[in-house]
Amino acid sequence: MPSENQVTLVGNLTDDPELRYTPNGAAVCKFRIAVNRRIQDGSGNWKDGEASYFSINCWRGLAENAAESLTRGTRVVVTGRLQFRSWENQEGEKRSAVEVEADELGPSLKWATAKVERQTRSSGATSGSDWGEKVAAPVGASDQEETPLDGG
């Protein structure tokens, strides 16, 4: 049965992703995205509405691929689950946040192109498929040659 707690967001990374490893060696990558809503004013002109910011967490192979492929400003499509987290800060105040645990992640191809490279098979995969896909950052605004997805 599919999870009823699923969200898809499209936004831009506010900073470079941060990759760390848990004490047992699992990779975790964290980053934030800004999601802007475009609105049309009374005279028909489009303008950016208020931005919403979301913290994204990726694990294991997805985490390593995200850290290698994404940079600040990259427009991404994130599909995942909302996760509520609470903690107490050093002053004893209770804090809470809702974050997105990413299941799938990729660059948005609306205004950029990307080159997809299949990773080699890993021997230590722990969940799902043991094949991962490494996605290069969009190349539309760089010195790199743009490569269509079909290789042609």
C-alpha cells in the first residue's frame, strides 16, 4: 500500500548540500530548497510570491549522489515523505520542524539540461535496488557543452 504521506516539491537549493556519515557509516545529505509561487497581479503581470523554505534529508546512495551532483542554485524536483522532528535546545526550549525525507531527487529540466551517468553496481547496498543513478548538475548556464538526454 503506498504511503499517504507523500510530497513533491520543485525549488532551488539555497546552499551547497552538506554530506555527513553516521557512526555506522550511512551517508546522509542535508540541504534546503526555496519554493517560489508565481502570482498574477490585477493587471496581468506575473511576479514572484513569497518563498517557502524546506529542509531536505537524503540517505545512503541518494545522499552521496546528491552531494556530488547538486550545488547552490540548482533547480530540483524532490519526492519524499514529511517527517516531524522535535528536540530541546541548550536553553531547555522545545523546538520542532517538519522536514522532507527524500525518496527520489533529480534536477529540473525546465530551464537546463543534465547528463545522467549510471553508477557501477555497489556490493554493500542495504535497501531497494543496488543500482544507483548519478545525476550531473544542470549544464545550461555553464561552460560545459549541453548534452541531450537521448545522447543525440
